[in-house]
Amino acid sequence: MSSWERDANAALQALGDSYQQGGISRETYRERRRRLLAALRERMDVTERNPLHAERPPPGHGKLPGGAHVQEQPAAGRRRGVSLLAAVAVATLVAIVAVRWIWS
């Protein structure tokens, strides 16, 4: 579990405890929980794979409460390209071997 997940769980736990102990009203609890979950959804949206030509999200997008920042994920596009190239190379080799086998 990453640090932002631990922070989010701790914030949700503290919020739930405060509500259960009568420290905040039901409306306040629901409002704060909605805001926290919305911040988590934004965080998850930012870490999903971005298309090669997509614009980068603006600075501060996906911040968690408490000042935690989103970490960049490595690009999956390069791996996909290498995999595609390897598949084409293997298919070409198989075709060459098949043609030689048929002609011999």
C-alpha cells in the first residue's frame, strides 16, 4: 500500500471516528467524505495511463488532502511499441522458415 493510500485511509478513519463519537453532524460527515473521495478519484485519474499525445494535467491536479502529490508513472507506450516490434519480428521469422520449409 502506498503512502497516499495510507494517508487516505487514516483520513477516512479519523472522519468516521469523529462522526461516531458525535463530534460532527451527519451532513458534515457526508460533505467531508465526499470531498475526500473526490480528491482520491482525481488522484486515480491522474495515475491512469495517458495516451501518447494527451496534454499533461495542470500542476496541483490530483493533490490529496494534506499536501501529498501525485507521482508520475512510467510510459506504457514504449513497452507496447517494443512488444509490437518483437511480435512482428517473430511473425516474419516464422514466415521465412515456413517458406523455406515448403520450398525445400
